Amino acid sequence: MTKNEKHERLVREREEITARVARFKATQERFAREREQYATVTWAKAGKNERAE
């Protein structure tokens, strides 16, 4: 393997790692949004039930 081929392989690997990290971060942000939405809805329902009693 030539020096240029090694360099190209390393560049591709870094790009792949960067893409994986970006996907992971996006997934974590989506989970955080979903948790926040679930909590908001749950607290709203709890408040409605409390007032109805």
C-alpha cells in the first residue's frame, strides 16, 4: 500500500467516523425531544385529572 493509498484510506475512515458521530448526535437529540414532548403531555394530562377530581 502506497503512502497516498494509506492517506486516502485514513481520510475515508475519518469521514465515516464523522458521519457516524453526526447520526448518533441526531438520534440523541431526537430522543431528547421525544422525552420532553412525552413529559409535557404527561404533566398536562396529570393536571387535567387533578382539576377534574
